[in-house]
Amino acid sequence: MRRAQSGDHQAYGVLLTQLRPVLMAFVSRRVSAVSEREDIVQEIMMGIHNASHTYNTERPFKPWLFAIAQFKLMDYLRKHYKNRQFSDIDVDTIQESLSSNVTEEDMSR
């Protein structure tokens, strides 16, 4: 990132290429839907590009990188779940479906 900030476009390309699998691993540990992972990584990459001028070369790179990744991931999830309808859970129904004494259940189950 230091070289990229000083105008080295090739270094910037290498950086982004090397960051993709790191970011994919970061997202994959947090998002189970494979179809959404690439979109989230793309959002993070755009965030890194747009904020690249804010990186302080006298500070470590990883905390800066993962702060952007975390914020972008949270933004994506917030938007994704904002309009979803969640049904209420009826505790009585759940209790009826559970066995009365789980310690005496047949272990073959």
C-alpha cells in the first residue's frame, strides 16, 4: 500500500490481487451463503480503493484493512436483513415438540 500511495500502479494491482483470497477467507468465516461472498468481497475491495488515500503509512496495514472489511461486511448484512420478515417463535409450540425428559431418551436417536 505504501508503494501504491506513492504512485506505483503495478504494486497496487499486486496488492489487490493478493488481498482477494485473504478477504474471501475473512468473509467465508462470517457468511455461510456462498452466493453472497463474492459480492461482499467486491464491496470491501471498493471500500479499500475509495479509502486508500486515508491509509497512514506509518501505521500497520492489517488493522486498517480489516476495519474497512468489518465495516463493509456489517453494512452489507444490515442492508440484507433490513427488509426481511422474521416470524415470531411460539415457545409453547417448541416446548410441545421437545420430549419431556431428554435424559431418559433412547440414545439411538
